[in-house]
Amino acid sequence: MSTNLIDTYVSEVGRRLPRKTRTDIEAEIRSILQDMLDERSQKTGKPVDEEMTLEVLKSYGDPEKVAATYQGERYLIGPRLYPIFMMVLRIVLLVTGILAAIGLGVAAYQTTLTPLNAFETIIKAIANFGASIMTVLGNIVLIFAILEWALFRAGGKVEVKGLPKEKEWDPRSLSKVSSPNQVKMGETILEIVGCFAAIVVFNFYPQIIGFTPNLNSVVESGSWASITFFPLLSEAFFIYVPFLTIVWVLTIILDIVLLRMGHWNTVARINSIGLKVVGILIAAIMLSGPSLVAVTTETLTASLGDAGAAQILIKLLFQFVHLVLWLSIILGSLDVIRIIYRQFVNKETPFVVPEKK
Amino acid sequence: MIQYNTVNGEAMTNESLENVILELRRGVIVLAVLSCLGEEQYGYSLINDLKEHGLEIDQGTLYPLLRRLESQGLLQSNWRIEADRPRRYYILSDEGRALLPRLKEEWTGIVSMMKKML
């Protein structure tokens, strides 16, 4: 009976331990418990019985706590990443809130508002907002948990040999990381927010990207319902969204790492160039692929009642989409050149003291 | 009201005192364990040995510590069957043996420094 109790206790501890060390620790605890029982039996002059086993197990402690002592402190998001995690979370929640408000505005704008459906629209918007907050939270926690895991794997040596041997901090390094290696905080946060907004909009609120050609009908009829709202993007566009999302997510991860490091290094630059090149390639493929605009001259003519105006509008639309794609290719390429230039040409920029005026 | 505050304050002081004592003891555990493992011992005999020297260590602290010191290369261990059951014996590794005199020296330095300070 007492052996059974020990078995149960040991396996209770064991199932909370990592598989790698489980058998070894279980065997050790079992051996210690038997030593304790032997000693107690000798002291009291009684044979080991169930009551004695229970006393020993009680003094050894709750299996959960015993298992925890073998594990050390573990974090999903540790103290090193926590401040940046909170900063990103605040920014991203704010952006999600703003986008949800825009989404609500658009939804209200697209329907005839009566007290009943206004209520319904608001309830739906709240439900959508709740769902996107959960998605956003989940994604950010996931990204940071992966980063934490990667940092833990990379910096496993921090724990060893009594005192942690951290790299000695040299105040002179402050001057070394001045331009061009210093990460520009504002620019990077803006990029995180931009990528995040793009992820949320294109994945969760694609319906808000559109246009209305006849806004003045609102003034004439006095009702929002008179508006025809055209979704701008075609199905062909949404084929690219998963790929773009991957690029945006990776860009966010890189930006977070950069914010954490505070300065650019070769690896970060290579990664950044890689992401930009992929982005440029996607833009180029989009430019040469099927039309990204969902509206056709026919649908627009039906709505406007003027074929000439519809044609001009469609042409403008196509040109606008092309312009956006060309701009992203050109700006992306300029960025790549700038990054390469900073890595190789401008490596040894001396620290310049600003002149006194 | 005043009495309540005093009682509360005392409780707080005791708690803080215990925490500081715990921290102080935690600092010497590694050195104590290493100095007892010049000859091999199994976990339970080590805990009793330390108790006889006046240092009571919680089992939940000692056994994981032994494993950590082993993974750091300061100790080595082997399983042996005695009286029909396996026991794990720990002993200083070569690295641990080389490190111990330096740690003792460090400790003597700390003690004399603190004596001057207190």
C-alpha cells in the first residue's frame, strides 16, 4: 500500500516535469523518500506503514510545488521583452480601436439607419471589435512568445555559474551607435503600426476599402442610404493578401527586434533587405497579374448613368492602383539601396558634435 | 487604532527580516554544499550532514540545486544499488575541486570585510 502511495506521488511529480529529465528525477525522488522512511522507521522502532508514508509525503510537499522547484522560472514573455510588448500592445490596441470606429462609421454609412438597425449595427460592431481584439492579442502574444523562446535558446548561457556574466556595458558605445546604425524609434514604431493596420484592414475589414462616386446625393436627398458604395479591390487582389500578411508580420518581428537592440547590424540589414525584395517582387507580380480593381465600366455606368464619366473614373482608378504599386516598388528599391549604402559605404561615420549656434 | 498599526508594523518587520535572512542563507548554500561533497554522498545523507553542521536546507532547494551544479560541471553523480535500491551519489568534479579553494578564499574575504563593516 505504501509503495503504491509513493508510486502515485512520484508519478504526480513526474507528469509535471519535462520528458527529458522525468525518469531521472522520479528515480531520485523515490530513492530520497525511501531514505526518509527508513530513517523514520529506525527512529520510532516501527515498521513502515501507510500512516508513516503519508507523513513523509506530507513533509516532502505538494507534487506541484516539488515539480516547480526543478523547473526554474519560465516565462511566456519575460522581463526583457515585457516593456516592448506593452508598448506594442498599447499602440496596436489603439490602432484597432480607431479602425473599429472607422468600420462602424462605414457600416452606418452603408445602411439606412433606423433605431432598430442602428442598434443592430452597433452590437455587430462591438462583437467584431471584440473578435478583432482577441485576434490581435493572440497574434501579438504569439509573436512575443516565439521571440522569448528564441531569446531563451540563444542566451541560455546567462543562467550559468553563479553570477550572471553580462556583457560589460561601455558608455562609449553610446557615441558609436549614433547615426547611421541607430534605430530610428519613431520611424520603426510607425512601420509597426502601418504593417499592423494593413494586416487588420486587409484580413479583417476588407469591405472598408472602397469609394463612393456620388456623395453629393446625400446633400440632395438628405439620406445616407442614397449612396452607392463600391468595393475597390477584386478577388485577384485578395490572393496576394496571405503573402503580403507574411511580409508584414515578419517586418513587425524585425522591427521589434530592432527596437530591442537599439542599433542595426549586418544580420538585421540582410533580413530587412530580404523582406523589402520580397515586397518589391510581390508588387511587381501584382502589377503584371490580373486586374486588382473590382469595379468595371459597366457597373459604374449603371450606377452613374453616364458612360463617359464612368470610363474616366475607371481609368483614374486603374492609374491610381498602378501608381501605388509603382511607388511601393520605387520606394522599396530606394530603401534597399539606402540599407546597402549604410552597411558598406557609411560604416565608419564619426560621432559629430553639433556646432554651437 | 495605534495598537493595530503597531502590530501590523511588527508583522511587516518580521517578514522583511525573514526575507533578508533567507537571502543571506541562499548566498552560502552553494559553498556549503560544495564543501561537503569532497567525498561522495547521496542526497538524503547530504541534507543530514548539512543539518549536523547547523545549516537546515529545504529539500525542494537542495535536490534541484545538486542537479544544477552537476549540469554546470561542478559536481558529478552516479547511481549505485545499495540495500536493494538505487541511490544517486554526488561528488565534486575536477572543475568543482579546482574552484572550491578560490570560493573559500572569496568567502574569507567577505567575512573579514563584513567584520570590519559591522
